[in-house]
Amino acid sequence: MSDDAGLRTRLGPGGEFDLIRRFLENAPELPPEVRIGPGDDAAVLADGWVLTTDLSVEEVHFRRSWITDEEIGYRAAAVALSDLAAMAASPVALLVSIAAPRDPAVDLVALNRGLTAAAQSVGAAIIGGDLSRSPGPLFVDVVAVGRTAWPVRRDGAEPGDDVWVTGELGSAAAAVRQWRAGRDPDPALRARFARPEPRIGAAFCLVEQGVVDALIDISDGLAGDAGHLAAASGTRIVLEEARVPIAQAARDAFGEDALALALHGGEDYELCFVTDPGVVDPGYFEKHYGLAVTRVGTVTEGAGVWLRSASGDESELTRGGFDHWTERPGEETD
Amino acid sequence: MSDDAGLRTRLGPGGEFDLIRRFLENAPELPPEVRIGPGDDAAVLADGWVLTTDLSVEEVHFRRSWITDEEIGYRAAAVALSDLAAMAASPVALLVSIAAPRDPAVDLVALNRGLTAAAQSVGAAIIGGDLSRSPGPLFVDVVAVGRTAWPVRRDGAEPGDDVWVTGELGSAAAAVRQWRAGRDPDPALRARFARPEPRIGAAFCLVEQGVVDALIDISDGLAGDAGHLAAASGTRIVLEEARVPIAQAARDAFGEDALALALHGGEDYELCFVTDPGVVDPGYFEKHYGLAVTRVGTVTEGAGVWLRSASGDESELTRGGFDHWTERPGEETD
């Protein structure tokens, strides 16, 4: 889903960002049937319909040598569905546009099996799409359609609030780093990249408890996506280094480097959310929903995302997330 | 918008068609919030929301040497909006996914200007999207979102009905043929390719008159899209050669060959519709709506699309429309 902050991250701080900001600012006034337009994880229409689109491009978001065609389909759908989780919306349907190269040929049946499995895992169906050949890479664009009476936005964080994440971070980025080093990733790491789980159920639990002031999915890395929350809310977020829930398998594989993977490696597709201070009992979520939530920081006055070390030093995380355009390490492949 | 018949046309009659049929047949049962799923020009949700997605791929649907980046944007949006016309839906919004190469760089501001102009021409706004770089061609996927209380489907044609088209056919295909021959197209032909007009207003006029039993937009060529109507309705359609409204500029450029361009050249984005016999007075539409409609044939028992010559001979139009996969002449470029 495009948004100013997200695009800033992806496009880097240079001229392209300015181009894209104009791209979005040129948008005409929203029609009355549109409740939420550009700038959040998804658009919201009258009647509570939620729409988001997510593009997966070979050699940018994945390599065909890394994962199977079925996993490419699963992952493309899961990534789009994650944006519905980020609005606390209930998935209904997907539309899928595919441009597929013929050489080497894509197994469209396997691709579809993956797309369908991801859709079915959250009760959605594929209701349309488009198909073309591609003279270049494989492109898969997935539109996720959901519904909610109460979309949770990015802009509700206030100074004093707590910042939380679900699950553990760093696995998908660790798998990518292993692939890029020419190794087969550890199975636990590989699975998080190949078959991410959109946190639809987790979002429902959080909303059911009525405690969430702001919500986003972690697709660009915790630093980057916390940055989107902070920017949308006009606040600063301070993350505590010792509290970042780094996946054990990522720690086993990369030791101290795993922190950077958890902060900057995107595509874990966990949720980051903000609550009033002291209202969340992690044990309650664990016991009643089987959902691990970890407080990773706080919201303060100011701007940007900062990391506080164990010794209390704070440093700004100037670059967050994964950047398709400026060839950060990670998934860039050319 | 994918559909069985449309994909059959695009993928050709070979193994790929079978793959794609399985692709669609694997779709799970539709959720209760979905009124119309795969198989028409667009999907329809509860509350009358209409969704369709349309993919434009460089070197498949257009060449960057043919039209400007602004025109690429305009055309990509117009093509998606045409699917809303084909459901007689009122446009509300677009979501746009773009994967853009850096060399030669795409002018994203110009691309957006074209997308926005096409959206504004029918009262819609761009409310979201996604953006990536592309290691290959420029790729633009446009989701068009509309609304209608009374979607007009493809499956309402009955033996004895009349078959009509709006406007004139063959211009866009004539422009492509001129480009492929190394010439600059005539301006009137070029404009139909570069800035097609989605027939939103025409669809409203037709629906307002309450005469339309089935409706489709002509994106694959009259033969191909009449074939989709015939297949969806379980009928045969006979087109009368002498009645096909060939654009004068296409006739001027290609003489007798212009008939084939009108029948098989896609992307004029006029409408093809079916009515009870004798209920349409073309003069009324011309006078009250400024809308040219031409009766081009009739619906009969049977299957397929046939062409009746002036002498009364009938031949089946076995190949309809533009096929991305089997390299028909037209827009294929490799």
C-alpha cells in the first residue's frame, strides 16, 4: 500500500521521494464514498470496505531460485493480507494480476495454489484478476479486500503511550542474508520468508480488547514502520534495544547482527501497535489468545525513531526498512 | 479482468488455457459478501461495490517509444475504467501499482498526471497503490472501484436478440499496425490507442433506457468480446460484415484490411451490448445522448461468433481478439 511515509522509506531520501510526494499530493479531493484515502495501510470505503494492493516483483522482492512458485503465490497474497491486519479488517477477497515470463516458465497452477492457500487460510476467496505474459521478471500484484466497522489507523499514537510488537522479528531478513551469502537458510528462517502469516487473528484480539490507539504491520522493518506510526501521529518513538524480540533462530545464525535484522529487515509481517501506558498485560494475551506481545518502547514528543541502548544512550534510526531503490543490503539483487 | 473466456482468448487454445481454467476452477466457494465473482468484466461485492483490475505491461500492451509516460498512465487507467463501464458501474476510485525501470527512467510525475487525468475524467480519485522498481519492463496495474445497484452482466443474451456496438472500431489496432510498420500513426488513430475513452456515460445512457440484456467492453476485439458474451450466455452470435462500424481513418489507412482490424484488433474500448429485437432507435440515442450505436448482428441458438458476408455466407470467427501469448500480429513485440 502506498503512503507518503512508506514511499519515503522505499524510495530513499533523494529526488525520487520528492517526485512521489508530488505524485500523491496531486490526488484530487476524495469522493464522498471514500473514508480513508492514501497514507495508511489501506484505503477505506463507505460501508466499511477496505482495499489495499501489494506488488511482488521478481529480483526485487524475491528470487525464483530462493522459493518455489507456490511459495511466491502464498507470499504475495500473505503480504497483501497483512495490510488488512494492519487496519484490523476482516479479509473477504483477493484480486490477482500476474505478468509471467515464459522462459523459464512459471508454474501458474502452483502459483495459484499458493495464492489460494493464503486466501483460504484467512477465509478469503480469489474473485478476479488479470493475466499477461511478461517480457522480463515475474510480477504478482495482489489486491486484498476486507471489511471493518472500526479501522485502526496509524495516527493515534500520543506521548506517553507504549509501543508493542507481536511475535518475534528478524527471521525473514536472516533467511535473505543466508541466501545472499550462497547458503540454504535454516528451515525456521526460510519459512518466515516463504510463508509469512498475516496477523489477522492477532489484530482481532487486540481490537477486541479495545486498547489499540495505532496499528501498522511490519513490512519495512520495525524501525521503518515505527517511523511511519511516529510520522502519521506527529510524535517520536523510542525503541529499547534490550526489549526488541529477536527471533532465536536469527540470533543463533547471526549473533549480535541479529538486532539489525530485527530493526531494519522487513517482511516479518508482525504487527506494531500503540496503547495507553500500562493497559496491556502480555500474560493475558498469551493465556487467552496464545498471542505473544512485547513492549518495545514508548511514544514521546518529537519526531523520528530512536534506539535506547542498555546504557541509556539514544541514537536516531535514520534509515528504516528495506529500500528497493537505493540498493540497501537485503533483497536488492542487481 | 480475468475470466474464463477472456483468458482463453488471451492464452490461446493450447495447454495454457487448460492451466488457467484450473486456476479459476480452484477458486473456493465465494464468501457471502461477494455477489459476482470471476467470469464477468468485474467482481461485485455486497452494497453494490464493483472491483476490477487491469494490467498494462511494457512490450506487451504498449511500447514506450510509441506513447509518452503520461499517455501510458492515462491509458492504463482508462482500460481499467472501461471494465466498470462494462458493468454499468459508476467510477469512484483507483488503486495503482507501478513497477518502474530506472534505465531508461520513467517520468513518474508524468505517469501520475495521466493516471489522474483519466480518473478525474470520470469523477474518480486515486486512493492508494504500491510502487517498486522493476529490473525489467514498466508494469502498471490499475484497480478500478465503482458502484452500481444494477450490474449488467455478460450472460443475458437470448436467441433473437440484437447485438449492438457504440462508436466506431479499428482505430487503435490501425495505429499499432502503423507503428509496427515503422510509421508515425495518423493522429486520429494514435489518439484512440493513447487516450482511449472509457464509455462510462454511454453505459449509463443504455441502462437508463432499460433495454440492455448483456454488456461487455471491447478490449479484445469485437469478435473476441462478442465471443465472451455468446459463451457466457450459451448462445451464438452472428455479426453482419456490412454492418461493422469501421472507423473512417482506419479504412483510409488500410482499405479492406480495416475490417480485420475492427473485428480482431482490440483496445478500442467501445461497448458491445445485446437487446430485445427492435427496441433500440439509434436516432434516439444520437439525438438525446449524442451517442452513436450500430446494430452489428443477432443472437441465435448455438455457439461461437460467426461473420455473415454480404452474399449471406457465414464463417466462424475462430480466433478473436488479441493474444499476448501466441504472438499474433498486433501488439506483440518480441
